[in-house]
Amino acid sequence: MRLARWCPAAGVAVLAVTVAAAGALTPGYSPWRQTISSLATGGRPLALAARAALVLYGVLVAAGAGAVHGDRRCAALVRVHGAAAAVAGFVPKVRPLGTGSLASEVHVAAAVVAGAAVVAALAVTARCAGTAAERRRAALACGVGLVAAGAFPLAWGTAAYGVLERLLVAVGAGWTALPAATG
């Protein structure tokens, strides 16, 4: 159980380091404008590493969900988040943004499910956490996640698109890793 508590934090670390390195080593890549998923598409120099990091992040978050989020509804939602993130990593989005391709549709659906599940887990925590401080933190993160999720599809093609996606990912990933950091 002690080791499982650290799984989400390890997943977040792997994802953060891989995305930073892949982004820095991918010619023409802009983290402000482009998504993490675009690092994992075919033709990118570190696509396989980016995909593996997304899959590993998802597996580790799902593996540690019960150890770090005691409420069983919340833990179940975090497991869904992790499983969907792993699917999003396993099935890359087709580049250029191939509309209608099965891989792109599966990838986008998995990413949406991952985001919705972690925001729902935050909402459960905001309502049911044991302390007022936990409820406030979860409510704030849930609110930020909802605003970013609402703005994200509207920002497609703008300089803020990649930033909004990273904000969404950071809210979910940071919150799943927080229990390991706080004891």
C-alpha cells in the first residue's frame, strides 16, 4: 500500500520529464500552441517515448488510485482517468489532425473521458473530503479544470491551445500526485 501511494506521483514525474524533453527536442514544436498528443504522433522524433509516457502515467495513476484517494467513488473515477489516459497514449492522434480516422476518434474520446473523470473526482472530493482545506483545494482545482475545459475547444488554432491543455493536465496530474507529497 505504501508503494502504491507513490505510483501517481511517479507517473506525473515520468510524464512531465518526457513531455519537456520531447518538446525541447522536436523541431518546430510549440508547447504554447500544440498539445502533448501532437508529440506522440507519427513522424515526431520522440513519438514512441511520448506515447509510452502517457501510457505509463495512466497505468501508475490507476494503480495508485485506491491508496491515495480513500473515497471509493473518487478512487474509481481516478482509475477511469488513469485508464483513459493510458488509452490516449496507446492510440495516437493522427497527424495532421485527421478527422474521421478511427485512431483520432478513439484518442480524443479517451482524452475527454480522462479529463471528465478527474474533474468529477475533484467534484466528489470538494463535496465529501474529510477536512475543509481538502474540500477547498478540490473545489478550486475543479473550478480551474472546468474553466480550462470549456475554453480549450474554443482556443483551437490559437497561441493558448497548448497552454490550456497543459493547465487541464496539470490540474488532474497534480491533484492525483498530491497525496504522496503531503504524506
